Amino acid sequence: MAVKKTSLSKQADPVSGLRMRAFGNPYFANGGYGRKTYIRLKRIARSLLSGTALVALPTAAFAQEETAVQLFSSAQVIVSSVVIGALGAALLSTVWLVRQRGNMEVETEEMRGALSEAQQRISKYEALIADKNRRIVVWESGAFKAELLGHLPVETGAPQADNEFLAFGRWLRPGSAAELEKAIDELRSNARSFDMVIETARDEVLEVQGRVSGGKAFVRFLALNNLRAELAELKIERDRLGSSISMFESLLDTIEQPVWRRDAQGKLAWVNHAYGEAVDAISSARAVEEGRELLGTVSREMIRAKATVTSPYHDRLSTVVHGNRTVLDVVDVVTTDGSAGMAIDVSEAEAVREELKRTLKSHAETLDHLATPVAIFDSQRRLQFYNQAFMQLWDLDLPFLESKPDNSELLDRLRTNGKLPEQLNWRNWKDTALAVYQSLDTKTDTWHLPNGQTLRVIATAHPQGGATWVFENLTEQVDLEARYNTLVRVQGETIDHLTEGVAVFGPDGRIRLSNPAFRALWGITTEQAEPGTHIKTIEAACAASYAEPDGWRRFAQALTAFDDERPTLDGKFQLYTGLILDYAVTPLPNAQTMLTFVDKTASVQAETALKEKNEALRKADELKNDFVQHVSYELRSPLTNIIGFTDLLKTPGIGTLNERQAEYIDHISTSSSVLLTIVNDILDLATVDAGIMELNYSELAIEDLLDDVAMQIADRLQENNMTLEIIAPAGMGTIVADQQRLKQILIKLLTNATNFSPENSTITLNCWRDAANVFFSVRDRGPGIPPDMLKTVFDRFKAQAKDGKRSGAGLGLSIVESFVHLHNGDVSIDSRAGEGTTVTCRIPTNASFHSVAAE
């Protein structure tokens, strides 16, 4: 049994070997047909092993039944059976392998045919791609490097090298390159297809298509020919024209000049923003819809009649813009499809041009009236302008100057006439003088003329060509310098003989000059005030003459201060000697300062005496006012009693008076009333002078005021057979004023008028008002006031009794003026001999409701 086991163990080796060989065969590798073949062989091996075991088992059983002693023969039988089984399995495997090999050869032929067909198709596609009219760029998904297939014609300007082809900015127009790169980015990132037409730098047209397929991005460049190229060019030209039109419309829409375009029928097709504003439209589109015209019908018809395709219309027209008359410079161009125009507002330019003409004319007139000779030459060196002083200086005849001579010719004429100084080399001198036309700087020279005059010649070249010659006569200046030097010497002598002390100091605080009066007032010597002495030294020398410590110190500070503005100082000094000096610190040119000292001792003493006298007069005036006021009050009560008793005697209850007694009573009553009026006037004036007069403001109707005044003056008018004419417009309204004082003003004026008017005459009371004042005017037909008396007509106690019916104290107009001034108004008088007198009072209406005390 042990031997059997060993034999059986050895019989398994061929199977293992078969398995190893199966795995070692290249046809059993993973991929292709190896996996399936391996599975089939494994199944066959299992069946063969099963068959061998089945054959071996009956053989062994049969041997056991025949004889147990024939062990070796049985073993041989078993080995033979195993060998036979192995050979059968090998034969079957060989047959199967031969058959399988035939099948594999068939499949290989099929695969070779498919490969050949695929290679032919790839060759066809490569031949198609390799066409010279197209090129394809392929990007794998997520890859940065592109694969390029095909080529474009050389005449397109496209690079043949792959690395140069993708640099679009080098061989495409900038606009096309930017648009293409943007479209490729959208294709690769967002899978957005595109179709476009681009232009190369050589003006060739390419069609570009972008697509995405199988996770790859394809961009095809196709060179267009013939009709497609023409269509693409037309498309590009259309886009370019559309972009240009849009750009120009946007540009025209931003300018300030109105621009419009019309169709073939003459209707507005487009206007810019400025046109819409000019015609007061909400927008430019609304202006086109509503057909608002900037120019009038006559102007449009004139443009339509004159403008042609070869000759555009260009002229200045007048129209109305925003309600103002405006001058427009209109240009209108006509085409076969319509017209287009532009208007430029030249109103301001016209005004500036006119102003320039007036300015040039004014300058010419100004230069013509100058005493300095001026001549202006143009770029051709010909005389264009000269003034009267130029013609008089050189004594040239008018026809020669009007012929506009050349500058060189003019100099030759002056030399011939003996007007110019003699020169050793005339040609060089003239060339030097005329070199101003090529010079950038102003040329200045001095000419000593044969007639003794000295001229400073200033020649200035113009930026646009030409030159201006100015001849300044220095003869008077030289003369003035001599006079100035003489004057300086005279002034020095004059200063030395002045009674006022004068000292001049420089900005360094050192004295420049001083006169003897200065040294005498301060008691210093000539050596102490020698020019160049510092003010500190002079201050120490003068300190013993006065007690005020800061006097000369103030002078020193004023002299050496660094302020931008040097102030003027003045004041007084009192010296130990009793002298009183007025000093003044006066800034002079060149940073110099002058100190002046005037002896005011006598003036101060006289001033003190005048002040004392004035104080005495003031006290006397106060005493007079107190006396007048006291007397007025004391006289009013007796006069009131006299008037009262006089009126009582006139009553029938007292008794009958004879004619003489009644006449005496009337005289007493009249005289008492006049005296009471005078006393009241004096009392009012005294109150005004004392500053205690108060006005009781109230609102009163002007018409009622006039009626009340007319009633109070009626008896006086009837007594003199006069008529009062009141002129006042209806509805005068009210005025805020003191009713009693305002009535008193009018009564005084009317009383004065009745006193100086002839009998049976008319007195006019005129009243009117404006926004802030009310005016009262009283006019009489009297003899008038002489001009020499108008200045004193408002003075007190200036009675004009010789011309009036009644004599008075002369206080009426003075009281009127005082009361009007208390109302913040004014009074004026107009009088002419033989024509009467008119007195006008102005009373403001803006007064407040309060009492105002006179000051």
C-alpha cells in the first residue's frame, strides 16, 4: 500500500507539469484570448484525471481477484494505464490546440484587416487635414499643450511653426487677436462654441470655428477663397462700418455743437444730444420723433437750394436757442442718401471779434495820442502803423508813410534827411539795427541825433514776425536829472532853514541828515548828529532834555522794525525847558524814515485859552437855555390868563362894550395869541436843544391829517382871501408819526405861506408817497426868497417881516426843520424870485411804535 501511495504521488506530476506549462504558454496570458483558453484547458485536465482514475481502479480490483501474489504485475499494469491515459490526454490536448490555433489565426486575420482599414481611414483623414487651406488646434481636457494639425497658406501671414502659431497677437490684427483669445478661453472653460471671421496682419480673412467633442476642444482655422472670402470681407467691413458709425455717433453725441443727419426726403434721421438741448427736447430721440428743427424754414430752404454733392453749404445763420438770438456757423454736406450738418455757436466768437476790433481800434487811438513815437512793422518789414508823435519826430510826409515803406528804406530816408546820427560804417550799423527781426530779445539802443535830441530806441520782435519800434525821447529826462540835482541842493538848503526840526534815518537806524532846527530843539551839537550816528547814540544825547522814558525808544523801534507796513506815528513831547513839541514819524522810500519836530508851545497855550473860552460859552449857552425855558414857563401862565379874560370880556354876559373897547379887546386877544405862539415855539426849541423832546408815535390816516390841517388853517386863509388846494392821490393810507408834531409842521408851513402870498392867491399842499417815505410839499405864489437869504432861512430869529403881512420871531421854519429831523426825515426849500417858494418835507414810513427822545 505504501508503494501504491508512492506511485499515485508520482502520477500527479504530469498534471502539475501540464498546469505549469499552461500558465507558461504565452497564449494563456491575461488579455486577448488567454483567459478563456486557460479556463478550457483547466476543464479538460480535470476530465482527463478523472478518466485515468476510473481506469486504474477497475484494473486494480481485477488484479486483486486473480491473485494476491502477483503484486509486481499489477503495478506494471497501473503504470501502463497511467502512461496510456497521459498519452491520450496529450493527444487530445494536441488536437485541441491545433484546432484552437486555427481559430486564432482566423481571428488574427480579421484583426489585421480591421487595422489596415483603420490605417487607411486615418491616412485619408490626415490627407484631408493636411490641406493647405485649414489648420486645427486640439486641446485635451485639462491639458495646457495643444496639438496642431494642418497648415494655412503662407500668403495669409500665419506662422508655420506650432509655437509661433498660437501667438495670435503677432500675426493677427489687435482687435481680431483679442476677440479670438477671448472666444478660445470661453470654449475651453465653458464649452461655448463660436464662429467668427478674423483678419491677419496682411489683411487676409480667415474663418474660425470652435467646438467641443469627446472632452476635447477643437479650433479650426479655414482660409477662405473667392466668394466666401468676399462675403467674409464684406461682413468684416460691415462690422467695421457699423462700429465706426456707432463710435462717431457716440463722439458726436458728446460734443457741445448740434449735429444732425437727414434722410433722402429731408426728414431728421438722427441728432445728437446738443441738438436736443438746443431745440428744448426731452431727448435726442424725441427731437427726431417730433421733427423739431433748429433752423428756420427760410434757412433750411436756402441750405437745400445751395448745397450739392460736390459743394457743401457753409455759411452763418441766425436762429433762436433757449429764447436768445444766436449766430451759428452751419456746415451741411449732401450725399445721395441724404445730408448731414453741424452748427457751431459763434455768437461769443462774433462778440469777441467785434471786441477785438474795438480793442485794436482803441489801442491804435491810444497809441496815436501817446507822446512817445511808435512804429509797427509786419513780417515783411513794411510799415503798418505809426502815431502822430512818430510823424512829428522824424518830420516825414504823409504820402511816404502811407506807402508802407520798408524798414531799411525808412532808415535810408532818415539818413538822407540828416535825421540819424552819422556812423563810420552805415551798412553795419543798419544791419545791426535791423537784426531785431531775427532776435528773440528786445533790442535797446541810444541814438544821439544831430538836432541835439537823445533817443532811447526800443525794438521788440513779434512772435508771428515783424517788430515794434518805440522811440523814447530822453532829452527831457536828462534835463530833469539836472533839475533834480539842483532841486536836491535847493531842498537841502530849504531844510536847513526850516523852523521845524527834521532828521532822516536809514533802515539801519543811522542818521542820514538833520537840520539846525533839530539840533537846536534837542540841544545837541553837529558832531553828535553827524551822518552815520546810530539812533541809540542820539537817544542818549537827547535823554537829558525830557522826562518821558519811552519817547526815543519808540522812534528806534519804528526805524528798525521788520514789519511789512511801516506805520506813521505822531504825538507830543514836553521838555524840561517848557517847550511842547509835536513829533511825526513818516516812512520814506528806500526804507528811510523821517522824524519831524514842531514847536507847538504857543499853539498849545492858545488852544488852552480857546478851550477855556469854549467851556465858558458852553456854560453860558446852558444858562441861556435854562433862562429861556424858565421864562417861557413863567410867561405861559400870565398869557393864558390874559387870553382867558379877554375872551370872557367878549361874552355878552359881562356887558356891552363900545366899538373902541371891542377893538382894543380884539388887539389884546390877537397880540396875546401871537405872544403865546412865540412862547410855545421858544419852549419847543428849548426842549429840542436840551435833548428831552419826545415823539409819541401812532398810526394815523394821512387823509384825516390833511382835513384836520385844512380846518385849522381855514380862518387864516379866509382872513387873507386865499384858497388852499390839496393835491393827494386817493388811498394814501397811513403813516406812523407824532400826530401833534406832524400837524404842527404843516400848520407852520401853511402859516408861513399865507404870510408871504398875495391876496386872492392859491396855496398848494401836495402830498405823495413812495415805498419808504411820505412827502408833504407847500407852495405859495409869493415874491420868493432871494438867493443870498436861502442859506439862513432855517436859522432862528431870521424874520422876513419886510416881505410878509405879519412880523414874527422867525422860528417857524426852524421848528419845522427840528421836528422833521426828529422824525428822521429832511426838509428842502426851492424858491425863485417872482415865482414863489416850495418847501418839501420827507417823513419816513418805517418808524416803529415807540417814543424817541431827541438827542
